[in-house]
Amino acid sequence: MFKIFRNNCCGLDVHKTWIYACIGITDPNGRTEYKQARFSSFSNGLRELAAWLAKYSCTVVCMESTGKYWIPVFNILEKSCSVTLAHPKYTKPQKGNKTDRKDAKWICDLFMCDMIKPSFIPSPEIRQLRDLVRYRVKLTNMLTGEKNRAQNCLTVSNLKLDDVFSDVFGKSARSITNYILEHPGETFDVSPFVDPRCKTPVSEIQAAVDGAISPEQAVKLRQCLAHIDELEAHRKEIESEILQIAEPFSAVLDLLYTLPGLDKNPMTAIAILSEIGPDMSVFPSSKHLVSWAGCCPRNDQSNQKVKSRRISRAGSYLKPLLVQVANALIKSKKHPEFKERYHRIKSRRGHKKAVIAVCKMLLTAIWNMLSKLEPYNPEGFLEHRPVRQEKTLTVSQALELLRLRGYTITNQ
């Protein structure tokens, strides 16, 4: 029998419509009595659940992270209880005889014996910031997809704006595109639309717009451009709201801005803060933070055979951001500590593993900066290798070397 660590705890099986709860109360003799109930997922049902827990003096609760359904339950119960959120892989029930009530009891038993690893849930302020930052990522992805569709319309119509402009959606290229949509099939002079700073000759730009856009492509392109403008306006609005919510964390952000790669765009530092939070005490060491972010090899070994050394799928929002920062740092000459480590690992393991190693360096630096409340210091990453000294031979060693080389040594 497993050791019981919690004498009064509750396990919740959360669904869209119903929530199944099971309280396990263990007496001093080691006998456990279970109390089970079912509650609605409406707000009134969640308040009834909180009152039912208070009736049995239960203040510790564990539940699975079921989609988004766990969030309303967590928001209401965290006011009166200590809520542990668990990944479903740690609460898998035994196959066979399975019901919702038995699932709740199984979660209660695992939690009672301290066999569930809790997930990291930041403070409500960080959760608000994280929600908006992740929505901004979705808007950026939608914006990228819409730009790709607009570019496809230009390619099909043989309008080679991407060959003569670095940004097809810049001021000059956009003004030319708008004129083509307003005057389809008309030959015009592009020189009034081209910015004087444009490096491409006007003659090449004139040749690039010598195409024909069909009516259906014109309709599609017009809708894409309108959607792009709308998405950009929404993203600006979200960014202003993010900056306002992030103001209380200005001291932490000032530290993050000292890290190379985070000093250009404040949204990068805010996005990292929204994922890991400002309090590093939840991670006992920098290695725990790196593992939580999925930037280290996972453990998959059996019978002294390593089955896999792939990184985990954790950090689905944080890891891509760190990879973008790392790809920029390895090209910079101002920060040799990242560039040298990248090239040293790349020569042996390849580009992808080397970039993840740079991501680990970034997370290690962030953990130390936020733990010690100190700005970034590159001295921790710079390797001071001792200078190799020339080997000197003693007299006996020199004589022995000469004998091995075939010389005859006489005593004088």
C-alpha cells in the first residue's frame, strides 16, 4: 500500500457539462472514506462545488487539464482552495472498467499518495498577459497566411513585385497594387508611386508590373488586402493592451531588456515573461526551467538502451520564440559567447541541436537574472581555457629519447 500524504483531498473529473468530484478522508487508522458528487459546469454549479468542499473542510483539490474547461473551475476554486492542475498523462486510469466517477476517485487516490506532478500555473496577472500575448501570436500567424494568399494572387497574375521590392506590402508596392486593382488592364507609369529611396531602377519595376490580373484574382486580392489591414489594426490594439497590462512588471522587463536579442522589440521580452512569470522560485534550478520549456533531451531509456534523445513537445509558445532569438544571435558579432557555442556544436551535431543549445543558454541566463535580480553578464558563458604550456624534458628523459632515436651516449 502506498503512503498517504494528504488525509483530506479531492479529485475532479472535469467535462464540458458536468464535473465529477470525489473527496477522500483518511482517519488516523489509515482507513479512507470517499464522498462523491456531481455538479453542473455552470457558474452556479461551480459555487455549489466550492460550498460542498467547504462542508467537508477540503482545501486541496486536483484535476486534469481538460481542454479549456478547467479554467472556470480553477478561477473559482483558487479563491478558497489550493488547486493542483495535472497533465492527463500523469492521471491515466487503468484500462477496462472506466467511468467518470471512477476517474474522479482515481485522481483522488493518486493525489492522496502524492503521485501526481503539478503543472505550473502563474499568477492571475501573468495569466491575463499570457492570454493576450498568445492571441497576438495567432493574429500574426493569420496575418502571415493572408499575405501568402495575396502574394499567390500576384504570382498567378505575373505581377513580379516580389522581385523588385523587398516588401510587397510596403508603401510603394502597395500603392502600385491598389492602382492595378482600381484600373485593371490599364498601362501606367510607375515612377510616381516609387519612393526615391528605392534601390531598384524604375525601368525594372515597370517591367515587373507588365502582367494581367483576372477578375476572380482581383476580387480575391482585394479581399486579402482588406483583411490584412484589418488584422494589422487588431494587432496594434492588442499590443497597446499588452503594454498596459505589463506596466506593473517594468522592473523585471528592464532586466530582460539587457539580454541580447530581447532589447530590440519589447514584445519579445513581454512574451517570455508571460510564459515563465517573474518568480523563479517555482523552478528549483535553471535546468528545471530548461526542461519545462522543452529545450533539453528527454529521458527515454530501457534496459540500458537509449530509445530517444529528442526534445519534448513542451513550450509550444516559448520554444519558437527562443529559436527566433537564437537564430538572430548566432549571426551577431557583438555576442561571441552565443556564436562560438553554436558553431562548436553545429560542427558535431548539426544546426537544429546547436540552436536548441543556444536556447538553453538564453533560459539559463534568464533564470539567473530573475533569481538574482541582476542584469545580463556574459562572463558566465565565456570559456577561459588555460593556455597550453610547452612540455619540458628532464635530463634523464632527454637522454632516453636520444637512445630511442639511435644515438650512442657516452659518459664524459
